[in-house]
Amino acid sequence: MKKITFLLMGLMIGFSAFSQNQRSTEIFSEDFSDGVPPTGWTIDDMESQWSQSSSENAGGSAPEAKLTYTNGTHTTRLISPEADLTGVSDVLFSFKHFLNDYSGSGYTIGVATRSGGGAWTDVWSVNPTGDIGPEGKDILISGGDVGASDFQVCIYLSGNMYNFDYWYIDDVVLLEPDNNDVTMNSIDVPAYTEAGNVDISCTIKNAGLSNVDSVDLNYQINGGAIITENVAGLNLQTTENYSHTFATPWAGTPGDYTLDVWVSNFNGGGDDDDTSNDAKSMALSIATQSTQTLPFFESFTSSTCGPCAPFNSGVFNPFMENHPDDIAVIKYQMSWPAPGDPYYTEEGGVRRGYYGVSFVPDLYTGGNQTGTNSGSVNSAYDYENSKPAFFEMTSSLSISGDNVYVDVNIMPFISVDMKVNIAVVEVQTTENTGNNGESSFENVMMKMLPDADGTIVSFEAGTNTEINETFNMSSTNVEEMDDLMVVVFVQDDTTKQVMQSTFALGQELGLNDDYLQNVGMYPNPSNGQLNISTDRELQVTIHDILGKKVFSKEGINTEVLDLSHLNNGMYLVNITDGTNMTSKKLIINK
């Protein structure tokens, strides 16, 4: 964690808010790891509304600064220490932030400077009309207070403080930039993708005072041939970005690779003033094949949360009704606002901490924070639905008394370590009614198996993984055992991206434990021919990964089924003799 650092002439210090490995002279930086306000900083008005938050909503790493709404009209400022800028003509002020808006009007957020403890001069401001960010702001400040021996900068909010909910701020940096400095800001390529032509894209930023007119952009895979493309006519001013997709794509084949991307030949004159931030590298994994993504939603809510009621009744519950079979949903009931939802669990609190949730309602789609309005929810669904997935998954939930038996099968198309999370949810509850007007609640999480930390699995492409969990639900908040469902999702803990999900409604086990005896099904994996052998006549139904029936036949005793018309992937086979049923997972590799 960074501490406040004052100007040392000639000392070059790295900085991460504006660009990675920045060499420009850093004047101070602050990430609020030591509290809010940090040592040397002050707060003018409404100090009680500022706090340190364990969340990551601004886009940095926990902790971060947080400003909370209250009643009344105020101007509250988070003010830096004084910095000696004698002889300095230009500085860059950078920070990350996320504004959680409430009303869309009535207040201003901004950045201002002063010297000698005098009047504040705005250098950036905006009147919010909705949520802002998470985003990084880079502000070039010239003249005015710059050059003073007692320079200060502040981040402020002014106006009706009831008209926003929260403002999160992190990674504040003030530096004196180089004259010529272009940085490789990001590599814009998915870490996991399909085989074939892969577009290589990147974004550069002008981190110096001089305009960037032309550069060479380069990429290389596993130390192989270097692809170089010259980009001219840019005219990038300080803090401006340029995104580029190489005209020459990479022909990716299944496997794991290292991608290096860098910028060179600043304005046709060779290296810029700081070469330490010119390159980035990332790992790429090319899948053996892909399948359809099942969009996955996690909702943090409470029966004591006023705004949760209109979101659920007016936005999210109708959305769920419109997508009964093609989304997976878990709702975590939270312990606040006081007195909190009666169905709050510590496991829900773990998931809250995982994302840094600090307000409700809060929604995550595929691991990404999503706005709580119809447009944002539908856009998130469309985005997730359009993505290829590199895991095929099926699950089943069997119920006997208070016991649940979960069976999960996962076929990966990439080799990677990922976390598998399993949640038993109740489709509808009514006994956790609070004070917000809601009387029924959907897809409420009751238990995570084995717990909220999930199970880390080292997946190997083409090798099936089976996970079995058993739990007695008598210690949970379950109202009706026959109203349970299991939701399973694979998540990348590094990025929090959800790779795939699946769900299955619970089925009560019969007297014979719902399993038929003397049933053979082979080979599995199959190449499209499936042998079924049993001592009685059966009905066989085969479903795809989303539950759609793709094959059905009655009267089977001992028979070879031709399934060559089915694609590669995982299927669920239901076998019944009219009284008992068993489910088996079938993998087809052709």
C-alpha cells in the first residue's frame, strides 16, 4: 500500500493510477490503506460522512475512501496536504472513483486547487445525472496555483447530499509528467478465447506533455514473429487514449500462450522519456471448443431495504419471469438496513465481501456489477448470452427428507484452475417478510456447498470433473424442501469473471432412492452410438446443456441408440420405468 510521498527532486517513483510503472516525478499518492482522512489530509465539513471502506467499487484494490449520503445541503472536501511545486509548471492529478447516484440531479462533484490556504479554483466538475464509473480520471493542471510552495488539491461534493447514495474514491496521485511519454495502457484481448483468427487489440495513453502524433505498435506470441504496425495522424493530447486493433490477427490453436504488446518509435524519433511503461504482457488460453453461456445473476437484497422492493417487483422479478429457463439466479438476503433480513447467512456475507458490496440492491452479472434498472439488466443479459463459454455443465439435486444430494458434472475445454461454487436456493420464500412491503422472495440462497469459499478445481481440457455434495438442510432457513433448486457456477477468482453456470430443480427420491437397478449405459464418453441394456422396458430422454429435449424413445430394453446427430458436448440422460427414474451424464466426443 502506498503512503504519502513528497516531492524529491530527481527521484523517479512508480505509480499505478495513471499508468503502470510510471517514471514521472511523483509528488504524492494515497490509497487510503491507513484510514480516511489519511495522515496529512483533512476534511472540510461533514467529516462524519467520510469513511474507509473494504470495497473495491472505484476500480482499485480494497480499501478505498467512501462518502455516504445524508440530509442537507453541504460542500464537503477531502483535502490533500500542502505540496511544494516551486518551479513546476504542469501537474497531473489522477484518481479512480465510482458514484452511486440516487436522484440524478441537485449536486456537483469535482476537483479544485488552492494555494496559501486561499479560495478554491475548480479544475474539473460534473453535475451527475446518474451513476458515474467506475472510471479513472486524469486531469492536467497548468498555471493558477501550480508553481506555489503551498499547493493543495481537493476532491469535493457540493449540493443536496441526499441526492446521491455513495461516492467511492481510490488511488489518488499527483505527479509532474515527462515531456514525451506514451504508455501501453491495456491489452484488450480476452484471456480465454476460441481457436481461429484472434484479433489483437490494445490501448495506449499519452502520459506526457507533448502531443503524440505517431507510434509503432507491436505484438508477439510466445517469443515468435513480431508483428509491427505504424499508426500516424494521432494528435493525442495529454491524458488522451487511442485504441488499436492490429490488421494482422493471430491464428490461434488450442493451448496456452504468452502475448506481449508494446509501443515504440515515439513520433518517429525512437524511445520516449520513459520506456518502463511501454509494454504489457498477458497469458492467453485457446479453447478446444466452445458452447453457449448460461447468463448468471447474483442479487444482494433485503426485506428491510426500501429501494429493493421496486427493483425486485418492477425490474428483476419480471425479468426472471421472462427468462424462466435461460438464466441462473441467486439472491443473497443481507443483514442491513437494520434490523436486516431474517434469512441473512454468514455465507451470504462472504459473497458480499467477495465483491465489496456496500449497498443494496446491488446486482452482479457474470461477476460484473450491473445497474439496477431494466436497461442495464437486459444489456447485461445480452452481453453474457452472446459470449462463448468454455465449460459444459450439468447438475442434479435429489431430496430425501431434510437431506439434499447434489451431483455436478463439468466438461472443460480449457486447462485452468477455477473455483466451482454450489448454492442450494429456495425458489420462493414468504416467512422472511420485513418492513419494505415485499411479501415473497425468489431464489433465496439457503446453503452453499461445501461452503461460500467453493471448491478449487484444476481442470484439464477434455477431462470430465464430477463433484458430489450432501447436506442436511434442517439447520437452514428452508421453508419447503420440495421447493429447492441448485445453482452451480464456475468463477475465475483473479478477475471474478463467471465462466459458466447451470441450475436444476430438486427431485424427491422415491422408495427405491430414485435409482433403477441393472441399467447399463456405455460407452461414456460416446462417439454418437450409445448402448442401453436393462432387465425391463424403459423410456430414455436426452436433454442438452440448457435442458432442451433432444432425443426421446420408449420401450427400450437392450438397444443401441444412434445419437450421431448430436454435437460434441455434455447431455443429461433421464431413464425411467414409469415409477422410478435415474439421471446419468452423457459426454459425446466425435
